[in-house]
Amino acid sequence: MTPLDPRLVDEVVQAHWPEAACELRWRDPWGLVVAVILSARATDTAVNRVLAQLDEHLLGIHAYAVLDPRDLEPLLIHLPLYRQKARSVVEAARAILDRFGGVVPQNPRLLETLPGIGRKTANVVAGNAWGIPAIGADTHVNRLAFRFAWTARESPGDAERAIEIRFPPERWVRLCHQLIRLGRHHCKRANPKCAGCPLGAVCPRQGVAP
């Protein structure tokens, strides 16, 4: 199976989604940390509704750090895993205060040490908050890397490496957002809309819905 030419992918996503960006509504790096913790198994729309409520009640890392996680749970109750997320948000705030002087670290690997933050979400924070070249390989990016035959399986690590060797660092952050748009609008997990996809005619796994 011949992998899809990354130059063609780049051309298509740049043409269709030139301004694609993070759809989580955050106003500072700490806000983005909260957003990515809340985003696990949740849509951006659902997370943004909760973020709007949080902004009415809480402001800044200190406000979160002094909370009992149980006091945060009612504001998160409509999100999956809300109890776990409430605990992670509070513990992340405390960790940033204790270990980083209240400043959200820019290094993705330091971000990854925070409660509730994994490699993908650490890369999302670093890439979007500070423009640091980082690859946020979410479920859409993993799926497209596999369907483009850039990887042999759907795996965040494999997708990250596949993008890293095919695209220059300055493209990584926006490219991931562009691939997410492609995945949401066309290359869905079930019933991919290949007929209307701008890459459907050349995709090596056209019509495949693993």
C-alpha cells in the first residue's frame, strides 16, 4: 500500500482549513491546562460550556488550588469522568504553585508531569499557548495517519513520529488542527464520507472504517 503523499495532504488542508486553530476557549495558559484536562472523552462544545461557567466563579491558579475537588464537581457534572477531572484540575493547580512558582511550564515534558496531563495534551498546551513546535496526536490525527498509510496502526506515538518525519516543525501545530477538521467533517471513524472528501479519490484506505 502506497502512503499518501504528505505534500498533497498539506496542499489540501491548507486550501480547505487555512485558519484552523484550537477550538477550546481559553484566555491564558492555565485556562488551556484546565481545558485540556476537561477535554478527555468530551467534545470541545461541551468543554467550552463548562469553561464559561468556571470563568464566572474562578479566576487564576490560586483560586483552583485552594478548592476541595468536591466543590468543583458540581460545575463539571455534565462532563464524563467529572470527579476525576475535578481532582486533576485542583492537583494540577497545586503542582504548578508548588513546583513551578505559579507559572505554567512551557516545556511539554514538564507539562506532562502535571496531574491529568498526558503527552498529547501537554503538546497541545505547549503548541497553542506558546507556539512551541509540538504534535497533538488526538484520535482524529491518529486515524488519519493510519488511513493515509503513514502508520501501520492507530497509535498516538506512531502518528506523532509519522508527522514529525513528513512535515517541518513550523507546520505541526496548525497541521494537527487541520487534520482534526478533515477527520470531523469527512474522515469519520464510522461511515467516512469519502465521496465528498477532498482526499477521498487518492486515499490508500478509501472506504475503510476500522
